[in-house]
Amino acid sequence: MRFIRPNFKSLIAGSVAALAMGTAAFANKPTPGGWWLQDAASPVMEELTRVHNIVFVIICVILAVVMVLMGYIMIRFREKANPVPSKTTHHVGLEVVWTIVPVLILLGMVVPSMQLLYLQDRLPETEMTIKAVGNTWNWEYEYPDYENVDSFVANPLEKAEAQAKGVPYLLAADNALVVPVDTKIKVLVTSVNNMHSWAMPAFGVKMDAVPGVVNETWFEATKEGTFYGQCSEICGALHYKMPIEIQVVSKAEFTRWVANDGAFGSQTAALNTATTVAAPK
């Protein structure tokens, strides 16, 4: 077997460049080979990314310190260098340090973490409401604030259809959830049968859809564009075919969409076309 020697200089340079770009390299959807967070498109995701980066740096520092200490111990206290082993059993100063330092590190992580949890869980005064209902296997959306916009079902696109439209397979849906930019939106999440989870990484949102229970979350999209997510609860045989596509438009465009009964121009959403597939026995 022939082994190929890795080019460590290239690997290091590529890693540094990727870190310098941060999340800017990945936008709106998962990227093949991607290893960082998606671009933040909501205040919650911005804070989540900040906390993630803080904890990531702390972990890297701890790892580096532990590796250096282990290397020092293995070299300094090896058998050849210490033919007569030490009989020390306690070191008060060392024990105080390795007790106090982890406590201080945890306290340092608690503050931003609790702020993030408060931001995620505290529902602010929202400007509109959307209801997301998980079926087997698709999502149905309702706009309770707009009586003229009927509920519609977002079904996954087949691979050939997705390729023809130039949209990501297993992420794009035949009907996108349309929302206005810079608007605080309450999302009511529930299910009619299996447990699902409504997740949108770019918005920092993940809420379980439980049969008989209505959970609520919120988001505020700060960028226009199309964003993709998926059901993140293993809900059955076609779990992978529950994409979540959100189209964020300007407030003026959203007003026109509502005035046109939930459609852009002559294109009309497929209304109430849900076909609930029986779960395999």
C-alpha cells in the first residue's frame, strides 16, 4: 500500500483562510464539504454564532494547554529522567488551581449562554403569526392573520424536478413559506401524527412538532433571499423528504403577495393538496 504524504502547509493555509472567512463561505443552505455554521440571518443566529465562537476558542485553548502539559509530563517525568519516582501525594496549590480555574471557565460560558437561551425562549411582541403543521411527510402552513391566504402544503421536489429548476434536492419545496424581512414572526408548531421538528439553521430556530401540542418560537429574518432547512426529528421512513424552504421578501413585496391571495403574479400556491401518507407498518 502506498501512502501519500499530506501537504501540511496547504492544510494549515486553507484552515486559516477558512477561519478568516468565518461563516461568509456558507450561505442559506448546507454546502458539500462545509464544516462551519451557515450565515446568520436573524438576531438569534447572530448571537448563537457569537456564543459558539466563544466556546470554540475556549475549547481550543483547553486542548492546547492539556496537550502541552501531557507532553511536558511524559518528557520531564519519564523513567529515565526520574529513576527514583516522586512520593508526592498532595499539592495544595495545584489542587486549588485545577478546581478554581474550571469553575471560572464555566462561569465565563454561563453568562453568554444564558443570554442566548433567554433570547431564544422569550417571545417578543411579534408582528405576525405563522402556523407550521407537520404531516407524514410534508409541512402545511397557515397565515392566521390573513384570511385571504389559504393554507398550503410544501411537498418535496423529486430529484429531476429539482435539477430542472436549479434548486437543491431534498431542501427545496414546491411551495415556499413567504415572509417579510425585518419582521418579528411568531411560529406555532404542531403535528398531526408523528413527532417532527421545524428547523431553520440560518435563523437559529429549531422547535419540536408534537401531536396534540402547540409549541411556539419566533424569528426575525434580517436578509432577503431563500433559506433552507429540514425536519430534524427522525419521524419515519420519509423523514428526509420534509424540506423547509423560506422565501424572505421585502415588506412591500409581501404586501403584494398577500393582496394576490398568497401568490406571486399568476403563480398560485397548491392549496390544501396534502396527501397524508400512511406510515409503514
